[in-house]
Amino acid sequence: MDTASAPATAPALDLNEIIGTHDLLLVTLDTLRYDVARELAEAGRIPHLARHLPGGAWERRHAPGSFTYASHQAIFAGFLPTPATPGPHPRLFAARFAGSETTADGTFVYDTPDVVSGLAAVGYRTVCIGGVGFFNRQGPLGSVLPGMFQESHWEPEFGVASPTSFEAQVACAEKVVAGLPADQRLFLFVNVSALHQPNWFHLQGATREAGDTRATHAAALEYVDRHMGRLLAAASARRPCFAIVCSDHGTAYGEDGYTGHRIGHDVVWTVPYAHFFVDEAR
């Protein structure tokens, strides 16, 4: 991994000054690899995302888990991907816990088990727009993560097998925002499934028989980028929005003989991260 070109850790900020004044957006680009995300940003292939990335670059971080369920449980507990530099690194949000070495003055601290219920306790409407199977509510396991939210949405068109998954998720987000009272604060979470396998259908000329590759993974990110502007516009339509966009884990496409994730390989543990403000409120 080329660490020399990795951008510095994002500047510290006080989330307590943001809670209550901003709407909040958390987007997990499920399975997105750091190396692919970085290359596309540097090549100008994801312009809608890149215009919001600090310095136009992703921050290199380490995932809190090697697959979706584990990583999201950690993220909702307050453990976002960790900067890939020596720490400790103060966290943006955390449950109140004696002895925590990463809870700082600027950390939003809540007295509930997870940030979703912590934000609900201070007046936020919490909404989940699911993507991969752990959010589909089609069984007990697929109900755990969306069950943390006051409102959750999933349909097959949002899932991994849909070539139009992200634009369908964005349309759902637009309806959610449009249906809220003007004074209602929103915490919107979107799990983007388009990067996850299968993703071969996002690359022109690719075939099901040839399967997924690093190139189809990149094409899926380009697809997501084409619709990201709509999501950010919806999230900031009523008031300024603080957004966190990151991957939950990466995935392997044959590196050292490995394919997939839930393994301890660097391409799985190394993920892109960014947080930024969006102010498009009318």
C-alpha cells in the first residue's frame, strides 16, 4: 500500500456544535476498496464525490470489521473507520463509557448503546435506506441493523442484484426528506449496495460469465457518483448537512489468491473515508 500519497487525517471538529443545527447523513459505500476509490478520485472519474472530499482526496482508514454486519455494528456503536496513522484518534461520537481513550471534548456522547438511538433521544428522526442483505428485513438477521432506526426502507430494487440500485435508493431518500416537517431534524443512513458483488453489469461489455473484477468494481463507483449529487442535494435541502461517506470494508479480486471479504487481507481492511459539510438549503 502506498502510504506516502495518503492524505492527512481530517481536521478535528466538535460534533456537539453540529448536533441540533444540522441534518446528518451517513453513507456506507459497501465493499468499496481504498485503492480503487483513490485512483478514481485522482483520475477525475468521480467528480460529484470529489468536489466534496477535503482536498479532493479520500482519507485512508482501517475498517472496524471485515464484512458488513460486523463493521456496521461497530460504526453504529461509535467506531467509524480508524485513521491509518498512529493514534489515539478522537471519535466523532461515542457511547458514554468509563475509561474510553478516544472520547474527547468534541465527541458527541450519548447514554444509549448506539448513535442511532442516541440521536433519536435528542430529537432526530432516524431513517435507514438499506442495500445489502443485512438490511432487507427478510429474516431475523436482516432485521437487526434496520431495527435500530425509527424508520427503515428496503426493496429488491435497492439490493445487490439490481443494476439501478443506487438511483432507486436516492429516489427513496428524496421522498423521505420531502415528507418531513420543516423543523424535524434528520439522521439519514444509506447503505449503498452497488459496489458489492455482483457488479459486472456496471461495466459496458462485461458479462455474467466473466464475473466481477477490479474494473467492474471501479465502474460501479462511477455509477454511484453519477447519482451522488442528488442524494447530497436531498440531504441538505432543508438545512445544512454534515455528511460522513465511507466504506465499511473492502474486497479482494484475486490478490494473493483471495476473493471476497471476511478475510484479513489489506485490501479488505483498508477503506476510504471522508466527512464534510453540504449547504444547499434553500
